[in-house]
Amino acid sequence: MKHAICAAMTQYQAQMDEYVKTAVEEYCTPENLLAVISKNAKSVLDSVLRDEVERFFKYGDGRKAVAMAVIQSLSPREASDEPA
């Protein structure tokens, strides 16, 4: 009985191994790998670019440029500077 159970389990494990191997081989085609790599690379690059743009405008020269634009917009202008 014990031998029969062990044999059945061994056969079941071999069958499951074959299913997993087949699933991996079917999924990992060159075209699918390229698609997955491209999609994930784009996602990561989008995220990194967003982070860098945010950093530029929060802490870098972009913040200084925005601050200067705000100061210039809010500063009183002389009569000669105003459009006619």
C-alpha cells in the first residue's frame, strides 16, 4: 500500500513538473519576453522620469526658476513696464 501511494505521488509529481515546464516554455517565447521586458522597462523609465522632474521642480534649478517667475509676477511694476 505504501509503495502504491509513493508510486502514485511520484507519477503525480512528474506530471505536475511536465505541466509547469510546458507552461514556462509556452510563455517564454522570444516575442513574449520582448513584450514583457519592453512594458516593464517603459513603466520603470516613466516612474524614474516623473521622480526626476519632481525633484527638479521641488529642489533643483526648476524651483529657483519658478520662484523667480512668481516673484516677477507678484512684484509691482513701474508705469513704463506696463503694456499700453
